[in-house]
Amino acid sequence: MIASAPRLTQVEFLKQLTPAQVAALPYLFDFWALQHQLPPDGDWRTWVILGGRGAGKTRAGAEWVRAMLEGPRPTVPGRARRMAIVAETMDQAREVMVFGESGIMAVSPPDRRPDWIATRRLLVWPNGAQAQLFSAHEPESLRGPQFDALWADELAKWRKGGDTWDMLQFGLRLGDHPQACVTTTPRRAAVLRDLLEMDTTVVTRAPTQANRANLAPSFIAEIEARYGGTSLGRQEIDGTLLDDVDGALWGADQLAGMQADHLPPCTRVVVAIDPPGTSHKGSDECGIVVAGVVMHGPPQDWRAYVLADVSMSAARPTDWAQAAINAMDRFGADRLVAEVNQGGDMVEAVLRQVDPLVSYRSVHASKGKVARAEPIAALYEQGRVWHARGLAKLEDQMCQLTTQGFVGRGSPDRVDALVWALYDLMIEPAQNWRNPSIRGL
């Protein structure tokens, strides 16, 4: 391709073009587009572009509008004649979708640029095609209009998403094959989830990094530093749709709001292990979680911090034992806590092969996973547990532990280790605090 050819080849290519052809090059989107910005083939009704922040979703939507409404020449009709352009608010529709840096006006060549009729919230192209702007806040305003194409932006954040989308579907009825383009950052919204499950929907996906050539390096560095490795980062940077499971003890939004930028010195730090029943290729992971607690005042004032998740698959038991001991050294932990239901004395024996003097405590699971986790989930609801950044795998597993059990793949080893760590740091010491005989009073 010319775009990736050596500079000399590009210069020679440009010399062969007329001035008019050179002027037209910036507007040939098929030439410059990233793969996720081009409509998929097939007989689809809705094309959903799921992408991280800055992945080029708005540009893709604006260019799709051009492809639908423009003909081969400025005054020749295109495939569609009447389009709806919908954002959460009218201001967003106008300032982002129409007049934004990647909006319709910016990507349209001068001879095809539509006229903006502000009083009617209407775009009119030289060939007579029209696009009407609507706000998703007013689904009832969509009862009358009808159109043959639709561009909907940030559908997942519309407050009345379900009602508005339903009204839009009733209006999308003109022409031989009416189609819609949805550009959105993925969020857990019923309207988006239902749309993605339809057979007539096609999807393209892209992380923020896919469009890094058009983004400031400082922006990439900042969002990766702040949100990389978190559930929020997977949603807003990687463009991954994270679903909350019905009955989950933790929600992704809840965990996203408990990210700690600064971790204080902890009163105590422990490393908790949930060892696998076997150690070979394909066996469950060994859950290894590091957590600390700041004990100032009575137990209700204590705060716990999940510092690291170093869970791993191990070919040999000594591999996970070494990883746990290394985590103790790295974070200055004063104790290693391990569940021994599956391993008994073997767990301690393996650990002492690595460090004979390790401070060790074994714990036995007398309750089911959910019953053990519920008191820990309550600490999160009280705002008493915070997470270091970079715990996405642990947080994903947490969001799949429900009141009916774990709905993810395999075993929730990371969550089990987390529960044991926070039980040792928060639950048991608080119980001792409230017992005068144990406190020596």
C-alpha cells in the first residue's frame, strides 16, 4: 500500500496525481481507514462499533454517514435519503457528531459538505439528502419521524436507552434496506447487550491503542498508567464489554470506584494462598493475593488494601510456594495464610522446602465459598477495602462469584485467596477486639 510504502515511492506516486486528485486524498476514507472503522460485509441491519476512548469511533460513524448519503457526484443521490443522528443530548449530537474534530462537517469535502439549518436541527446535502438531529432524552419525539438510516452515538450511556432505541426501530422503516450504525464505548447496559445478541447485528471492536497514531503519546501514557490493568481500563481503554452477573457479590462499577492511587503504610501485611489440588499443565491456578490493613482506632475505622495478585499456574508445587515467599519478601508481609482443605500437611511441607522459617498459618474452609465471601463483600459495601491498580483478573473473577456460586470458568482461586487474606486482616482481628477476654480486659 502507498500509505506504508517508502517515502520516495510515496513522492513518486503523488507526482502522478493532478492537483484535484491530491486535494481529494484526505477524503478517501477507504484508503486511510483502520480495519475496525470499515463496515463489515453481509446483510446486516445494525453495525455496532465497540471501542475504547479515542479508538476512532466518531470518525467511523461520520464517514459511514457520508457513505450512505453521498452519491458518486455531489448532486447524485446516495443509498439513503433521510437519516436520524442521535446522541444522549442535543448538545452532544451537534458538538461531537456534526461539528466535532471527527464529525460530519470536518470529514466532508467542500463540494459535498451539508448545510446546517440550526432552527430545524437539520443537515441538508447538495443532493437533497437530509439528516435530522435528536436527543436520546426525548424518546417520545421520535414517534413521528421516519428514515432509512440511523447513526447513534454512545448508546450504552443513554439514560432512556431502551425506550429511545425502541422508538428509533419503529422509525427506521424507509427504503429497501434501512440500516443503523452505533458507535459506543462498551458499558453494561441492557439495550446494548440485547442489541449485540441479535442475529441482524454485526460488531467491530478496537482498543484505544488501535488509533495511537492519531492520539497524543502523553494521553496514551496517562490512561495506561492510571487505568491499565483495571476493570475500568478494560472497558474504557480495551473496549471490552464487562457484564455484571445477576446476584454477583461484587460489581465492576463498584470495584472501579475503589481504586487507590496512593497506598499508605500498612499495620500488617499478609500473603494468602489457595493452592490447587494438583500441579500440572491444565490444573487450576494457585491463588496468591497480597493484602494489608491500616489499624487506626476501632475496627469500623480500619481500612484494608489489596496490594497485589500474583496468582499463577504451576508445573510443580514448589513453583507456587516460591512465588508466595517472593511476594512476602517484596511486600514485607508478616504472615503467610494458606487454605489446606485439599493439601493438609503437604502445603506447609512444600512452603518450608522453600523457606523453613516462614511465618505460616493454615486455615480450613468449614463453609462454602459464597458463605465465606459474603462478610468480605460487606466490607467492600462499607467502603473499607481498596485496590491497587492492575488487578483486572482478580476483579473479573470477583464479579463472577454470585449468591448461587461461581459462574466463571474453573475455580475462583484468586477470590478464595483474597477472602482468606481479608479474613485474617479484618474479620478475625475485629472479632477478637470485641471479645474482652481475648483482649485481656
